[in-house]
Amino acid sequence: QQPVQSPQAVILREGEDAVINCSSSKALYSVHWYRQKHGEAPVFLMILLKGGEQKGHEKISASFNEKKQQSSLYLTASQLSYSGTYFCGSLTRPRGGGSNYKLTFGKGTLLTVNP
Amino acid sequence: DADVTQTPRNRITKTGKRIMLECSQTKGHDRMYWYRQDPGLGLQLIYYSFDVKDINKGEISDGYSVSRQAQAKFSLSLESAIPNQTALYFCATSENSGGWETQYFGPGTRLLVL
């Protein structure tokens, strides 16, 4: 099942903050965040494995609430370089255990930062 | 040199033609993936391979086939291309690290089916 991202798009002025949410109807083992700039390939930002864990990348941080099956990406004091599409990916364990995890991406959130 | 390469980068073909998209990696990863990206739909998994002898269907495998020729090479074929297969295709690789794995994407192949 594809995780659900919200909002679908957000427009900011440079220096403003934004939050992107990701939720899943299935139990999450971990949440992965990627950013794709226009015309480029997606690039890994961070992984959150434990419930409540928060990670940071530059002024971008994220949290993971395992019980609520949700993750949020926080972009503070946004810069022009933050513009792009942000994808969350949910990793679910295979039935019966094993190591054949599969990552399913959400539809993405388009972030535009204007001067 | 790029760690994950895709050829061709752009391709125009006609309905009914068979085409192959190729992916090579120098990262030494066991796991390789093919994704399709359409505007507003995110990244949809077509096929994935966890090692040379392991091939698995993803969410949207109909109309596609793959071949894992070696650890470093994973090809995607469209047996009989149709216009709704027009999309941006990405190959990705990852290491088996028990759920922590990071996926590394190639530059993408833009395919237009007329």
C-alpha cells in the first residue's frame, strides 16, 4: 500500500518553514525520505527506523511516530535549493520474516521556494 | 564516473516495437530496481531483483519484463510498446542492510511511445 503524503504541493518564500506529512495504513518498519530536483534523479535524505526517532540533514529534520504510522519532514528557514519534490517511502517487512523488504513510495510533495 | 548509469537517456519509439532499457552499476550492490515515474503518481515499482537469481514483480509489471545478466546489470524490456508506457524510467540499486538500505538512482531514461 502506497503511503499518503500531504500536502500535494506547497509554495514558500525563502526563509519560511514547511511540514510535509507521510502516513501509512500498514505497520511501518522504517520511513525513508528522498528529494528530487527538477530534471534529476531522486536523492536520499534520511531514514528513520525507531519510533520517535528524529534525524536531521542541514536544516531539514524528520520524525517518525511508529504507533500512529506517520512521519513528518520539517524544513526550517527554507532556501531556494530546497525546491523539488519530496518523497516518503515506507519499508514493510515481508510476511514470515526474512530480509526481502520492499520500499513503497508516496506520490510526492512538490515544494517551491521563491525569493 | 556515475555509480549507476542508464542507457539510453532518451528514446522515441513506435507502438508495437520492442525496446530495452539498460542499467549498470559499479557500487557492488546486490539489489536492483526499475521504477516508472509519471507526473503526480510518484515512483511506481516495476520489477526488483535481490540477487542475480532472484527476480520479483513490483506494483505495475504488466507489459514489462526484466533480465539480470550479472550483479552489475539489470535490463528492462517493453515487449510491445504502447503509448501509455510513455514515462520517465529510473533504475536504482541498494545494499542489503536489513531495512536501513539507501537506494541510489540512475539519471533516468525518458521514453516516448508514439
